[in-house]
Amino acid sequence: MTTAADLFEAPPPNRVKAFLRLVLIEHSVFALPFAYIATLTAMFLADRRVHWGELLIVTIAMVSLRTFAMAANRIIDREIDARNPRTAGRELVTGAVSLRTVYTGSALALLVFLGAAASLNTLCLVLAPVAVVPMVVYPYGKRFTDFPHAILGLAQAMGPIGAWLAVTGSWSWDAVVLGLAVGIWIGGFDLIFGCQDVAADRAEGVRSVPARFGIAGALYGARVCHLLTTGLLAWYGVLTHAGPAFFVGLVVVCAAFLYEHRIVRPGDLSRLNRAFFTTNGFVGVSLFGFALLDLILRGLHFS
């Protein structure tokens, strides 16, 4: 019989590697660049200097919270995953990673996140549970709403807002605009990603926009989301007095969105993974690169 102590026993190194595969640690590339944009912009507006210690802690907080969220998702959805041909090979379903290991990893990730929040400032620690809740609610969303993608978007919007709070210790509507842009962007490409599970979702009663409104409806919704994202990013640039380099980056992002929606069509999902992984990874990294260049040109110092 498995006890509570067994669940949180430290896993050996090979299980750690399997756990990191389970939570897709490399997918931090989607949201982390936007947290960096918020962090570095807040530092620039404060004193035009990069504070490396704070930047490191923000990184730890972002990666640990995302790790907790992915682990919680895998635990909560393991039975649904087992019945979906696309996800039946996931480590927790096949037994490559034990439930005990995933519980241990998720608990450690949550503790690291709370510790990082506490080391930043009091407001970050107080608001930390607000960031955690949607991470846990999201996997349950597909059981009670056709719009779980909106919950995912809300969860991801917390990143830039929290990163700004980490630097300033105070609320910023500029960060909220960036957070909304990120949340709507990620919610939009989750609509695209969910199109490949329409048949399985309908068979199992799993709720989503593609399952409810069809692939064409989901792709249309994704286009609207990415149009809103573009507008919000432009608004963020205006609010923070961004220079030409930032807006050049925004043009590049628009081109990536156009490409993404060109290669994924209702009758052809063969390039969906390219749209999801490659294109959206490029969106975050490229905009961060241009935003960083803009801040440097405007006088951001690294020492």
C-alpha cells in the first residue's frame, strides 16, 4: 500500500530525467521570454540597470511554477491521456514515470516557486497563490467548460505581471497589458493544438472549443486571438515608450502569425506541430530579442 511518505520520497537521477521529459521543460521558451521583457523593462524604467540577482530569481520562479503546472496537469489528466491515442504514450500513462515521482517533483517545484516569490518581496509572496490556482484549475476546465483555453491563457498571463511585480513591488497596468497579450496568444495557439484531438475529445466527452465548434471554428478563434495579441503588444510598446526596434520585432511577430495560420487549415493539419512548436517558439524568442535590443539602444546597462 502506498503511503503519503512514499509519494514524496526523493526519486533517483534517472527518474529526474524522465520527470523533466514529462513536464517538457524545454517548452519554457514559450512564456519565459515575455517574463524577461517585463523584468528588463521594469528595471530600465527604474534605474536603467539589469539586476542579475532578481533576473535569476524571476527565472527560477517562472520555470518552477511552469514545472508544477505541467506535473499537476499530467496527474489530473492521466486517465484521459490513457484513452487518447496521441497522449497514450506519455510517461505517466506508460509507467516510465511513477505517480510517486510526479507528486514529488510537483511538490518540490511548488516549494521552489514559493521560496523564489518570498525572496523577491512581500507582495510577490502574498500573490503567489493567485498564480498557482489557475495552474491547477486548467486541467479540470475541460470537464466543465468548452473554453479551457481561456483558463490556460489566464494562467500564462500571470508571468509578465508577476515578473514586473518582482522588480517594482507594485502594481503596473503596463504589465497587465503585456500579460493579456501573452495569455491571449497562448490561448490562441492552444486552440490550434487542440484541433488534433477533436475525435478523441468528442468520444470521451472532453470539452474544448474544437470539440464544440469544430476545427474551422477553432482556427477562426485562434486568428482573432492573435490579432488581439498584436494589438495588445503594440499598446504595450506605446505605454512603455518603446523605440523602433521593438516595433520592428512586432512586425516580425505578425509575419510569424500569418505564416502559422497559412500552414494550418481545417482540411490539413499535417503541419500543426510546426505551427505549434516551431512558430510559437520563434514568436517569443524573436520579440524578446528585439525588445532587448530596443532597451539597449535606449540606454539599458548590464553592470
